[in-house]
Amino acid sequence: MWKNYLKISFRNLQKRKLYTGINLLGLTIALVSFIAISLYIHHEWSYDRMYSDYERIYKLNQEFTSEGQNQLVGTSPSSLPITLREEFPEVEKATLVFDLSIFSSVMIDAGAGNQEEKRYAMVDENFLDVFDFQLLAGQKGKLWDEPNKLVVTEETADRLFGNVSNAVGKVIKVDGQEFEITGVMQNFPSNSHMDFDFLASFQTHRHGKNPQWSPSNYYNYVKLREGTDVVAFESKMAQMVEKYLGADQKEYGFQTAFYTQPIAAVHTGDPTLNRIKPGTDLKYLYIFGVVAILLIAIGIINYVNLATAEATERNKEVGLRKVMGADRFQLFGQFVSESFILTLGALLVSLLVIYLLAPFLVNLGQVPLSLDLLASPLGIGFLIALALLVGLLAGLYPSLILSGMEPIKALGNKIKMGGGAWVRKSLVVFQFFVSMGLLISTFVVKAQLDFMKEVNLGYSKERLVAVSYPYESRSQMPTIKAELIRSGAAIQVAQAGDMPIHIKAGYKMFPGGDNQSEFMITGYSVDTDLINTIDLELVAGENFSESDIKRSDLEDGTEEFPIILNEAAIRQMGWNSEEAIGKHVNLGYMQNSLIKGVVKDFYFNSLHHEVGPLAIFNDPADASVLLIKIPEGDPSKHLSTLAGIWAKLVPGRPFNPVFVDSAYNNLYQSEQNSSAVFTLFSGIAILLALMGLFGLVSYVALRRTREISIRKVLGATGRDVLGVLAIDFMKLLGVSAILAIGFGLWFAQMWLKGFANQTEVGVTPFLISIGLVFTLAILTIGYRSWKVFRLNPAKTLKSE
Amino acid sequence: MIELKNIDKYIESRFQRIFILKGVNLSIQEGEFITLMGPSGAGKSTLLNILGLLDEDYAGEYFFGERNILNMKEKERSNLHKSEFGYIFQAYHLIDELTVYENIETPLLYRNVSSAERKSIIAELLDRFKMVAKKDLFPAQLSGGQQQLVGIARAIAGRPRVLLADEPTGNLHSGQAKEIMEVFKELHAEGTTIIQATHARENADYGTRLINLVDGRIESDERI
């Protein structure tokens, strides 16, 4: 029986080449998208689940409360893991990771001169007890037990020494200090939230032997014993805080609390909590998941629509089979087997396509797509379930319709357009609703991205490059700056603590006098040239002068620190710009700060955030970046001139310029990815929907060939015929458009909520999206109706 | 064997009922070869469909053997339909996608006949109708007469007791028609009950009983 079903199904599929082609292609595209997105979601979902007993491993975060303002931070003090190990029996293991890359890169000399390395961290000796990564060489317990010991990953060992066994025992220089390589560990998997090339012993750090409760710069992790009550553990940590920090808290009026975050929740958790690797917003995973389902739904709908539309053609076959004794169940089996064969075929093609596309997909999703996963029992089970589900969903409705036909009516060809026309219409509406909705969303995402890239930030980032310099060179910076300008390849040069695109340092501001409300303020340590180099606009007061700086260098207790505030800071204190000038405030350690000037607000963080209070102060000693404004003309020429001077004046540190505007654009990496992914998805959705439309129009055109021929004989033009065929579909698309506009409005609101500074969306995205889909639909219908129109009426009418 | 009592079949239109069959009473014995004649629209096909359980939308009573069809469960009716009736159509109605062999095989598949048995039944039929050489051809590659032979082979493959034929020779020229009618005669001689609808008087001569239908009524019913 099944053999017979398969045979008939194959022959039917072969006979209707157009439908089979559309269905096969459509299902393949839908399946490829679905499988690729599933792999991506699985990858993001699988983060940090590879360690044994990962359910018992937690990252320790900190909540810092001061004056009613609280702040969540993902880092904690170096005393924490030691104290936990010693005083908490429920703590099985605790370890510390100090990610140096958030401060600066290091220079590593493995025998071939200094190279800049960014993925460098320090860990304590318990690291591999908590995270059981594989150790390829070296002896556990002796890896980080003393200062100046270093473990590298396999890849790094290969890169620096050719192979793993060569690496152990070698001595390399890190920022001039000698380190012995004590081990080689596996590379960090792509789904670990840690990613380093070098792990040095934390013993090397000044807090390594002498842990402190301040600063809170370290990532700390604990592994709790089985059955530990996490809530009880957190409240025990509160007692510990009271014991060690109670006095400080009273004196300085702050409160701190440590709390746990399951390790598997780090990657998709709160994005404001700092972590080693940028995370993924769960929101995106949900959106991608929904889109994957929508795409496969469109593919299935194409099948359903074409199969029910051609039901008329198969009336006779169904009727005959019933007359010959087939019952409904047997016929149902036959039609469902057709959809299964097609789905299975599409699945096989999809796997081939995914195999071929894998390298490109990696770039798009920024994660490696694990094809091994698809070959694992889990993956095979997933693929089988997917094929069964898609096959059943595609085949169910058409099979019910076809097998339910009454034999006499079927044989007499008395059925008009196959049953369920309204179902088909709703499905078409749904497909185009999804296509238009996705396209509108794409334009919204893109509009916000363009807005963020092109908005006037309040300073000039054009032709501005940033170069970080080593701490030792800071005393020579005035000379270096002068030399760079003298070369003609730099117009302005300033020292700064950071690029202006994302200023991070947090300080506390005490306005002083009768204004007692302190607040958090971002601090920017710069030199006197910064204001001019990045073209900040002073709305009141003036820039730092040499005499100001001399006053701040007095060490007799009368020193006065000149600062420049932004308007947001002035507003916070309830002053206007003019009256703020000359007032004294306390900024962090600078007890006697004089407000010299007020700059117009500029964006010193990504546009996700409002412009907060900012204090600019003259402290070149705390700066680590040179901001260089280069002249017009070929930038690479200027940069090579600058590199030449740099090599002479700053030996041992390569000249690695970063264009500030491209660094700024990189702040929106995740939005850029979303935009690319949305563009791709909406393109696929539209393509699938148009393919379905093409099939449906072909069917309608075939059915109405005679009518069209008669109209032609009566004098209808090509455009009239197009109108006849198009009008019904245009009505459906109109309904889709209305629904898509509603969805688009909702999406725009939802998406823009994540940005403090939003673009005006306007009507353009809606008009373009709907117009585009309509145009493509009319072209599709037009192509098909033109083919019918060109038929010779004499022939088509004769055959009747 | 078959007993129809006061069968009415009508279509409701806006102002009146249009009767296709009206007050038809008919008794058919096993082994009869009945010919239904009458002008187009007299109700021949409708009567055949009702007899063959393809149409259940009528008033009146239908007994098959001792049993009233209308009192049967769906499943029983379906089994009766499968086991007792074979159908032959004017337009042959073979399945275009299937070969001669597969067309004949189809009703056997729906009757869950075992593979070995299917093979022997089909071999016998192909042999009988001299179609062995054509078993792998598709319907489109056959002449009309050959197609109808396949249609007959398919109809009798399940060994039905009643064969229903609606204008079986309507699309054939006289030579082919004669061949088909000879086959019917043979089948009748073997004991099959045959009911055919036809326009051609000469076909009736092969049968044992001639019924004339006019406007949905039986006008005459005679033995030949």
C-alpha cells in the first residue's frame, strides 16, 4: 500500500513541475532559514552550560546604593572569593578573573618583538576547579600558584610557538615583565562567556597576595555545594558585608550587597551588568525565534494554497478512487505522503545548502554554526521532528479537502474552485502581512541605526584618530604632541582618558554649600587641548589655562582644581550656565574644584542612553589615549607620517590608530547585526510570498484561460487582462497592508523604547514597504497574465 | 437480490421540486443482465448511481438482500460497496498517472488483498483480455477500446457480484463496442449480475431484460 502511495506521489510531483518546483524551492528556503536560526538560538542558549555542575556555578554581582541611587555592577572586590572560601562551608570553590582588556591592552614579546595583545586576563589558582576546561599541558595546582606564571590557549600556543608541547616552560615578556608559561589549555569555546588568549596568575597583581575590599574590578565566581539555598547564601553574604565593610558604609554613607547570578544566565542576562563578552539580549532570541516560525509558516502556506487550488484538477482522481473503494483515510494517507515526500526532499536539499552556506552564515550571526550539532542524536531528532511537523502541517488541510470530496460531484467536475477559498484567501493575507510587517520593521531598525550614526553628537569626530600610549610615555607626551603637529600630519592633538564616544569613569559630585545632594557624574580626564581638538562648544566660561593648572599642582592644601561641566551637570545642581562659573564643588578626590566653564551637552555614550552629567578635568597624568585631528587629504599618508614619528618617540609600542567615527559606529554592532538580519529575513519572506503568489496566479490564469481569450477576442488589452487577474489579489494585499501598518506602529514603538534618543519614524518606511511589496506582486501577476494573454485565442477556444 | 421501493430523487429549486426519479420500483434478481434505456436526462445515470451506493441523497427504500441500505452504518455500506459492486464508465476514467497494471491493481489495494494474490488476479485478467504486452503502458498510450477493456478488468478485479456500466460503449466505434459487449455476455454467463445504461438498442440484445426510463419513471420493463 505504501509503496503504491509513494509511487503515485512521485508521479504526481513529477507531472506538476511548476507546483513541485515552487513548493520544493519554497520549503527549502524556509527550512534553511529555520535550521540556521535554530542553530543560532541553540548556540546563544547553550552559553556556559559546558562546565560540570554548571547549575551550581554562579557569577557574583554587586548592588551599590548611595543616597537613594543604586547601581548594579558585574564586578566585585578581590577579597570576596578568599573570604567566601574561608568562611562559607557551602562554597565548594570560588575563583577570580581579572579582565585587563577593559583597561588597556598589553604588549607581549614571545621572542619576535612586542605585539599588542588584547585578550589577556589574570586568574587565581582555583580557576580550573570552577570551570573545568581541558588542560592540554602543564600541571594543575602549579599553573598560577606564584607570580609571573602564565597559561596560554592552544591556539595562542600554536600561534606563538608552533605547537602545544613547545610552549610549556618558555619565558615571554608581558609589558617588559618576564612570565613563565606553565600550561596550555583548550581554546575557550565560542559559547563560553569568557574568551582569552592569555591567563596570567593573579598573584602577579599587587592585590594577589593582599586582597582588598576595594576596588571592585574583578569578576568573581562561586561553585556552591549541592543543596545550598541561594537565598540563605545571599543573606549570609549580607552579614559578611556588615562584618568587613560595616564601618566604611557608615562613614561614607553607602551600602553594598552581593548577589548571585546563575552562570548560564550571564550571557542573556541584564545587559547593564558588565561581563567579559558582550551578551545577547533575550529579546533578540525571541524575535528570531518568531521570525523563524513565520518563515516556515509562509513556506507551508505556499504548499497548502497550491495544493488546495489544484484540488479541482484532482477531483477526477479522487472520485475514481472512491468509486473503486478507497475510504477517506486511505486517500488522506496518499495525499499526506505527497507532502512528506516533498518535505523530505526539501530537507535534504536544505542540509546541503546549509553545509555550503555555513561559512557565510557565520559572518552574519557572528557565531560559528555547529554542523556537528546537526549530526548529533539531538540534531537528527530535531530534523526528523521538523520534517514530520512541516510535512503534516503542509499536508493536513489539503488532504482533508481532497479526501473529503464526494465521488459523484468529483467525477462530474461539478466543483468550482477547490474547496476552502476563504481559507486560501486568509492564508495569502497572512503571508503578505508577514512580508510587509518584516519589511517595515527592517526600515524602522535601519532608520534608527542611520539616525544614530548621522546625528550631530555635539563634537567633531571626523578625521579624528585615537592612539593609546603606554603609561611610561606620559611624561614625554608634550614633546610627542608637538612633534606630531610639526610633521603637518596632525592639526590638533589632545590627551584624554578615553575616546569621547564612550566615557566610562564614574565619580561622585558633592555640590557643596547649601546644596547637599550628591550625585553620580561621569569624569573625563583630559589636557588643555581637548576642547579644541574635538570642537566642544563652550556656552559659558572658558577653557583651562596654564595658571589654573599651576594652582592645581600646589601641594600646600590650597590647591584648586579647574573643571568644566556639561549643561546636564549644571541642570542637576539647579544652576544656569552663567551663574555656575566660579562656583566651587567637590568632585571625587578633588576636594576644591572650580567650575571654569560649561560645555554644551554632547553624546559621550551610545544613543541608548540619555546625556548624563559630565565633568571634564585637567589631569593628563590619568590619560592614556592621544586624540589626533588629521588634516584633509589621504588619511593613510598622514597616518604613515605619524607612525614614523611614533616609532622613534614611543619605542616598544606599535602605532595602532583607531578612527573615532568607525569606533563610534561599532557601538551599534548589535543594531547593525539586527539590521542585516532583518533585511535578510524580510527579503526571504517576500521572496517566499511572491513564489506562492506566482503559483496561485498561474493556477487562476490556467482556469480562466478561456475567459481571458474571449475577452481578448472582444478587444481587451493586456492591461485589462492584468486587471482581471490582479484585482482579487490586490484586495487581499490591501488587507495585509492595513494589518502590517498596525504591526509596524507597534514594532516601532517597541523597538525605539530601547533608545533614549529616538529617530522620528514618519510614514516613509510604511509607504516604501507597502509600495515595494505591491509593485513586486503586480510584476509577478503581470508576468503570468502576459503569458496567458499572448496565447492565440483561436487555439485556446477551439479546445473547449 | 436488489429491491427498490418508491424511489424519489429531486432537486429543490426556488419554486418547485424538479424530479429526476419519481416513484421508481424495481426488483433485480441475481444473474440478470439488465439494460436501462431512455433519452438523455431520463434518469438512467442517477438510477445507476443510486444502485451502486454512490448517491445516498434520495427518498424511498433500498434493500440489498434482506437488508435496508438506509439503516446500515457508514462502515457497513462502505464494505458492501467494496465487496459487491464494480463500475464501468463511458469515459473509461482510468487514472492517467498509473499504468495498465497499476490501474487494475488499485481496487485490490483498497481491499487489502495480499501482494501475491494481487499478482495472480491481475495476471489472469491481463491474460483474459490479451493485454499482457500492454501492462506497463499508460492510458494515454492505448486506444479507446483498449482503455475500456482495462476499465472492465479493473471493475471485475475485486470479483463483484454486480457490475454497473454507464454507457460503456458511448465513446467507442462499433467494432470496439461489439467486442466490449461480448465481454459482458461472457461475464454474464459466468454469473455476474450486470446493469448497463445505454442509448444503443443493439446493446440491449445481449441482456435478459430491458427497462425504458422516461422523465424519471419506468415506462416499460420487458424480458428479452
